[in-house]
Amino acid sequence: TTMASKAASVLLLVYLSGSTFGIKLTGNGYTDILIAINPEVPEDPVLITQIEEMFKEASRHLLNATKKHLYFKEVAILVPPNWNKGNYSKAKTEVYDKANIIIDEPNKLHGDQPYTLQYGECGSEGRYIHLTPDFMLNDDVSKYYGPRGKVFVHEWAHLRWGVFDEYNEEKPFYLSGSIIEATRCTINITGKYIHKRDQRDCTTDPVTGLYTEDCVFYPDKQQTTSASIMYNQGLSAVKEFCTKETHNTEAPNIQNRLCGNIGVEEVITSLSVDASVAVVPTPPSILPTFTVVQCRQRVVCLVLDVSGSMAAGSRMLNLKQAATLFIQKIVEDQAYIGIVQFTATATIREPLTLIDGEASRDKLVGRLPLSAGGGTDICAGVKKDAIILLTDGESSINCQKRVNESGATVHTITLGPNANIDVKELSDISGGKYHNAADGVDSNDLVDIFASHTTSDGNLTNVYRYLNIICLFFQQLESTGLNMIGWFNGSVSIDRTIGNKTSFLVIYERSPPDILVLSPFTRTYDTSHFKHDAPAKTLTLDIEGTAETGKWKYSLLNKESTAQSMSMTVTSRAVSDAIPPVMVKTHMSQQSSNGSKPMLVYAEVNQKGVPVILADVMATLKSDSGDEYQLQLLDNGAGADAFRNDGIYSSYFTELTTGKYSLKVKVHNNDGMARFSLRRHSGALYIPGYVVNGQVVMNPPKPPVSEDDLQADVGSFTRTVIGESFSVLLPPGVPPPNFPPNKITDLNAEIEEDKVLLTWTAPGEDMDQGTATAYEIRFSEDSGLLRSNFSTAHLVTYDLSPKKAGSPEKLSFTLFSIIKNGTTLFFAAKAEDKSFLKSETSNIIQVTKIVPKAPVPSPTDAPDTSGSATGLAVLKIPLSEQGRGHRPLRQRTLT
């Protein structure tokens, strides 16, 4: 096929040791499960044994909990490169970054508590399960959570099915009518309410009507109910999840708030990735099989298109610039790199070469292709060698089977607007990443993509360890480009966690600009300090030693009279192997969309598992047709964001039109406001104790976490990361979708004398973008009515114009002067847009009128002839959307 007239091509990075690509369900048995051990964990063969025993036990519990449907079938255990006492098989596609379960030392936030990183959508898979060596090896630690196998099933439900905890440490009690209940599922779990300090019966707070803060619910050791694993996995009788019939819809827990008050089993069977799983007969054995593997050196083959399409514009030059950065700055020592070029046939330009110093890197850079021309054949490389895969974005693809059998992981990069999206399939079947890059220096896309191809063994200060060689972790701090005349100014912050091997890379289109770089305190660098590679049109400044901490400023001057494209890329590495750097990861909720529902953009900011909050996070989404969208990602617990201050920043993307899209996220903290958060992720309940034969047997208190332990100030920092590209394909003839406002998830209530004050975060016209048109706020004594027949509940009229999405809203009205003592009311809201599309019903808030009892007078007090107290207090509890038979009020509209 002649490609000279075409405007698309593909670059392939073929990793001979790449990434796993997700859990599979084969015959109702889970396979391709990867559990990875962090290199900070000392080598211990007992740990391997304990992992295997946990999975065997968990498989039995999972089978029982899913009514004999699901079990664990195949598990791979990835041990660190620095373990050398065992006989471990060589890893093929298993890498730490893709592990489903991680065994690592405890972080400051969670300690030894098992937890799962979830981004929030009900029914969506989580990122990973985190377990500690002490939890796995020390029975005196694990016993406070329950049997390891059942604990793992609790976490698996978070990871695989996107369900949430049914306890709530922040709201341990609520009122059900006039009865105080512990937040739990099912309501049939029995126990005692005891003061944890002196083991006396709990006392009631006269203002809230709930038990006081030092009260704890201790469940009976022996129970007659079998649910629920998502509440207390440590109870021996508990073997199931809450069903539609047993689910406690009133409990103020995260499961009810985020999943619309439906039970765990209902989420699994209707919303999760396994919702449509076919039931097949259970095999004779449900014990999983195990393989123990170990990664060694990384092996990377750059498979580079030099067909006619690459001669267009500056593509070959942009390719050389980006590949040079990858070879010189990114790939770690002791890795192997090979270079292959292809047109209609493949040519090995440089065989696999060990990276062992600057000379080997320079040799590889010198072997990068310089010119282009000829046709192309996507699968020629596979025909030549089962490991080398060649591709071009315009020709057909017929080598999927060979790619799948080769054992290679293929990361594809399509260049230009006309590239064949089917190339992405090669990444999908091999577990690789897919990126789409725009043409031109000012996009800087190719540089960003090559810079993203780092790997890690799990130690966040090191990119890799092998043969006692440590490579400090690579970070991209800045990546920006412009087509302009005159000055191009910017800044980048170097924080205390990075600063080694800091580099400023300038790429220009035609002629080198004048450059000025100012360090925070002492140094000025001009063009004379940069290394100029005229053929490659790059200028590089490498900062000696550790870069100064603070804001670095840079300026580029285009000396030409016409505009030219220029870009600035700043990279650095961890300051030492003792200080974990601030990390950022980003991804879309889906890698492809047909426009039927909005997509979500996520960015996670943390330092060794501890959330970093109050940062400024901006996402740029760019289509292959040139359209660009800027989204501010928020960590406010509203709209797309499920949890406030968990270090996960989110936004909806609603401007869906057919095409391929790239994703870039920039995180700034220039004012130093960002800090660490105390909010924990979803995790197994730490069991406070049990009631045995009527006596409370207490466990030691859960170790507390304080902000002092977390070193709350992280200082100013800058990070730039990219996510995988994604595609949108709308049905033919269908216009871009119009979405309603997002569901309000943070409706809250406070009481001001006899007035109810409702607060929430404003949704948008389209999900969390723009401004909604109106609100519909209703109340009832029956929370089930608000969920099942919202429009028939009592309407609250108001004079309130919706604010821009993300803004705080407030509404106050008189209500409780007409309500009797002990009455409980439930409130919910919907938002409406200009097309009269309405959001889902919000979370439901409960308020109860409590009139405290009069104090008993002492003998010296004058008699009280009034007979009652005049104080008024109201309880507020975020609640579910299914009631328990409260008597409805007569229809009434409140003004």
C-alpha cells in the first residue's frame, strides 16, 4: 500500500516485559488475578504460603456469598526483583503497576487496615486492594479484622463490583423513628451499646437524641443472621451480602449514599461488571492455582513507522525528539532497548542493547531513523519475529492472534487525525496502552507520550531496582507549547520530594530561541548554558546536583518576525530513595463511548498512599479534529466527585462527539495551600470487640491518625501527566447527547431555631458543567416515597436561582413550628435544565424534632410549674432513599 498521500501513521513500543491487562471471568472462575509484593517487604517464603492460603479460604467464602456462582481460579504472585532466595519463574506480562492486589508496608493513613482504592462510581471496578505484611503474617493483627479469607472477600467486593462499606465511623448511629440504631446491615445484627471507657450502658445526648460520642455498638459473638460481609466480616455467622430483602435502607452509610439505597447483592447482579454473568455448574474443585513470578530487566523495542506518511510535515523530526528524550532521560539503567523501522518490510536498526551508561544511550539515539518513504504493512514485524510487531495506522490489521501469542505487550501511538482506530485493538489484546498524538511541536504530544512510558517495581522513590542498581523515579513536571511571536513565559515548582537530574528541554520549529531560566534564589541560566542539538532542533539544560526548591521561571524569545512553534518540557527525579515523591495518575472512566452516558475524568494526587488535597487540577482533553476542552477537576465530594478530600479529583466530560481524544492533566500548588488529608479509603471494619455470654470483650482501640503524623504541609509543587487516549463513536445520524444535571449527593440540613437550613453543591446544566435552571425540593415522613414516587411528596416552594456548578447553595424555610415533638421528616431534591431534563433524586437527609426532657429539680430549687422544657433540637442524618413505613403527612406546600 502506498502511503505517501496519507496523513496518518503509528508508532509502536513493544515491551517484552509489559503489563497485565485485567481480571477475567472464565467459567465463573476468576483468572489473571495479579498480586504484587513491594520491594520494601523483606523476602519471606511464609508470605507466599499465607497468600495462597488466604486465596483458598477466600474462594470458599466467595462461592458461599455468591450462591455457589463465583470463585477464584488462577492467581499470579509477582515478587520483587530484589528477592533472591527463591526459585521464581520469569514474569511475562506481569508488572507491579497493573497489580490488582498490593502487599506493601503500612502507610501513615491506614496502618495495617486492609483497604481498596475506589474512585467512587457505584458498580465500577476499583484500582487495587492494599494489604500489609503484618496483616498477612501476624495473627495478632489480622484477628481484629476477622479471617483473612473473608476479609479478602470484603475487599474483593469493593474492587470488582464497586460496592461500599455498610458501617460508618463518622455516623455510627441514627434514629429509626424513635429508636436509636447502629449503622449496619442487616438491622437484625444484635449487640449492646456500651461506653468504651467504663463499659456502662450508653447515655443519650439530649440535643441530638443519639448516643454520646464515646458509645460503641458491640455485636454479639453469636448471631442468627448471615449478613452482611460489607458490614462486619469478622462475625462467624456472617457469610453473605445484604440482599434486596435484608438490606438496611435507612443506615447512613456510603453504600446507601452512592448506590441509591440498594443492597450489595443488587449492585452485583444489576450494575457491576459481572451483572450478566452466566451461571454454570460449579467444578469439583474451587481451589485456585498459583504461579510465582519475578520481573528482571525491562526489555523495550521501539518499532517506528518510516513509511511515506511520516514524511509529512515535521513528523520524523518530532519522532526523533521524543524518542531521544525516552532513551536519554527516561528509560532506566540495566534495561534493554532495541530499534526497528518499517515500511512494507521490517528492518532492525539496532538489536537489543543493554543500557549501562551514557555511551549506550548515545549509540541508540544515533541509530534512530532520520528519513521516511515507502508503503507499510502493519503485521510485517510479526512475520519476521514473534516479538517484533510493526504497524501503520492506515493499513488493515490481521495479526491479532500472533500478537496475543507472542508474549509481548504492545503500546500503540497513533499520529495524526486519520489513523486507524483499530490499531488500538493490538494494545487491548496484549495489555498495552493506547495514545493518539497530534502533529506539531506546540502540541508536545509525542514527548508527553514517550515520557509516560516509565515502569516501577512499587518503590515510589525508585523507577526500578535490579542487580543492586537503583534508578530514582522519573517525574514530568511541565509540558507546554505555543505557536507564537515574541516571548513565551512560564514557571514550574520544584518541591522537596524531587530535584535530582532535573532537565529543561526546549524544542523549536525553525530557529533556536533565546532562553532565560531563573532558579528560586541564586542562579540564572541563559542560552549559553543549554546543549544545542541543531539537527534535532532541541536545547537541553541539565541542572547539576539537586535543583533548588521553589518556583523556577523560564522565558523563551522567538527572534523571528513570524510565528513558530516552541515547547518546554521539565523533568526531574526523586531527591532520594528515602523521600517518596508526590505522585499524580489520571484516567478516564471508559476507554470508549457511544455517547449513551457521560464520561468521567479522574486524577489521583498522593504521597505514598496519603491523599494530597487543595491542589489546583486542570485537565485538557483534545480531539483529533483539533477541538480542545479544559476541565477543572474537583475534590469536593459533589458532582462527579464521590468523596470530599480523598485526593481523587474528578469531573464529567459531556462534550461527546465522534473522534479520538488525548488526556493531559496539570497539577499545581503554587500558593502552598495543598496538604495531606485524613480521609481513609474503603476498607474492612476494625472490630471493636464482641459480646460473649452477655459480657463485652473489647479489642484494643484502633491506632489513631493525626495530621501531625502526616506532615500536613507538602509545599509548592507542579506535575504534568497524561492518561490513555480514548475514543467516542456516536451512532450514525445521532446528534451529540444532551445530559441532565448531575445527581446531588451532598444534601445536608441544619436547624436555625424553627427553620430548616438545607445546603448542597450546585449541579450544572449538563452534569457538573454550566448552570442548572431550577430545583425541585420535596419532603415526606416516608423516605420510600421520595425514592419511588418523588413527585407525589410535599413540595417546598422557594425563591432561589441556581448558581454555577460547584457553587455552594443554601435554602432556609420555616417548618418545625408546625411539627410535633419526635416527628421525623425526610428531604430530597432534583435539579432541572433548560431542556426540562431532571437529575436523579438526591441523597435523602433526615431531620427529627427532639424536645429535651426537663431536668429533675433539686430540693432547694423552686418548683417548676410549667411542666416541660422549652428547648428545641433537631437531629440531622444523611439517609437512604427507602423508608420503613413512616406515616405520611397530608399534602401541604410550604413557603
